[in-house]
Amino acid sequence: MKQLPLTKQQLIAAMISLSLGSVAQAALTINGSASAESSARLSWGGADSLSEARSIMSRSGSSSTIKKIDNGSGTTNITNTTRFASNNNSYNTSNSYNTTYRGSFGSSNMIPISTDSRSVAVIDAETGESIYEKDADIARPMASITKVMTAMVVLDAGLDMREELTLDPEDFVGPKRASSNLKSGDRLNRAEMLLMALMKSENPAAKSLARNYPGGYNAFIRAMNRKAQDLGMTTAFFGDPTGLDKRNVASSNDLVKLVRAAGNYDVIRRFSTTKSYDFFVSNFSSGNRTYRANNTSSLVRDGSYPIGISKTGFINEAGRCVVMETRVNNRPAIIVILGANSSATRWGDAKNILNSLATRRTV
């Protein structure tokens, strides 16, 4: 049989697949598995993320705790403690990650690309070195990238993920009007609200998570800004948990720190890269229904690129935004894109960066 020549896109996809090797197939079962060796830091989305999302929803608490904050500079030691009980079987595992960042921002050779978005940062997450920057130190509105911080604050509190939360009318009130497929009176557990916020970017879900935080909504906002300070995000400010508030700002380089820290949470990795999920939504007033939701990232839904963390965002003041973590040529990278004037520009810049990483020499 005659073999047809590979297209450029197929060739790039093959290079990425080969560079991942067994990493791309890593099992996402550190919770509820007798094998404590599999690590969520090797999770790159797909069907396993959805399977693990369902497992997390039946868990009594957060599975990931950062013992030492990774702020993107120097050496860090991070331990994730996992506790899981099911069918009279219990597991108590501890995974330690020791990573040394040898470089600093702006000290390495840049990848030879140009981008159309207003602010971009790409770092080699293994060395901490910047490999592409464009106005990366200027604070800009981040829109729903905010929800990554929202997720970290929720998980830091160690709350019961099975607790049922009910959406109130105030969860639909914010700095801007935004469309939503949720309704007042909808009831989901805390894990489902978190999955809804990270995967589908539902603003009422994020608002409900903040409202049901110990100490209430204002305490949650204070915790968001305190977390930003702990991560060394000197340009960051959070005024709400959804990103609809245009005061929510940070530079691209500070959002790199946000994504790096988020990578230490198993739940964020899995939930943010879940392609789709059918939510069973209870509502005493309007009746029960199924909410079929898809990930807001076309790259996650398509599955052509290895993405370990993902979050999109949009308000008029912010433009189209996305943050993601990827692994190309067996090297992890963090990508931040802010201020694209269209969805096509955002994803065009993202693919340009990913394809450049696939052909970059990493000697």
C-alpha cells in the first residue's frame, strides 16, 4: 500500500508524541491506587482526567497540600499528601518533588517567534528561564484566569468536597453581566462547582465557592490576595473570584508563578484538563436536569497537544486570554497569553508557541 506523505501538522504532532514517550500515558490514579508512585505532575489531560474527576467528587477533602510554596525562583521541595478511603480500603501516601531552577527570567535563548497578543510569557519550567517575553511585566486584566487562584484558595481550606452547595441569586450578580447555563436554586457538591468553574468557567459556581468559604465571601477575597503575595505575584490584585471584575490584574510573568503553583494541586490539573462532563443538577423549584458541559479550551477539547493545566478567560478589558502548562521535547513549559483581540489570535499564538517548542533544541 502506498504511504501518503505526512502533513506539517501531523509531523509536529508526531514529534510531540515521541518527545512525551511514556509520560503521556502516565496513569492518573495516585488517589485510590495501591501504587503511590504515579504522580499527578505527569498528568496531561484526556479521558483519565475525567475518570479522576469523578473519583475526587466522592472524596471527603482536598487531596493536595503544598508544604512549601514554589514561587518560581531557587530550589523548592514540595510534598503532596494523599488520603483516600473507599470500600473499607484506605490509602495514605506522600509524594515529594525536588526541583531545582537553575536559571532566572530573561537569561536564556528566546524561541524565534512573533505573537499578536498584547502580553505573552513562555518559560522553561525545568530551569525557570524565560524563552519568550512580550510586555510580560505589565499588569493587565486577567479575566477568568482568576479562577485558578479561586481553586487554589478553595483547596487550601481542605473543605469537604462532597458538601452540597446551592446557588443563590447573589451568585449571579457581579461587576458585569455574563451568560450562564446555571440557575438560582441549582444544587451541586463543592467538587462539581469547582469542576464547573475550572472546566466550563461558570461564574456563579466560582461565586458560590467563595460565598461558602469559612468566614464568607470577604474572607475569601482576602485569602486570594494573601496567596498572591505568598507566591511573589507583586503586580497581582483580586477583587472577585470570577474574573468579571476588571480590577483583577497581574502581569504575564506573575501568572507564570500562578500556573506553576497550581501545578502542585492534583485536582486543578485534572479538572482544568477535563474535556467534557455531564452534570446532574438538582433544583427543587425548576426540577432536575443534565448539564452537558465542555472545556472552554479548544486545544484541550481537540487533544492534539499535551496540556497539563489550562484556563481561558475573556472580558472586554482583558481581551482573549489563556494560561497553560505543556510538555514538549520532554521539557515542561508554561505559557501565558493575555490581551488577544480575538479567539483566533489567542489560539494562533498558542499553536505558534507550541509548534516552536516542538522544534526547539533542548541540549
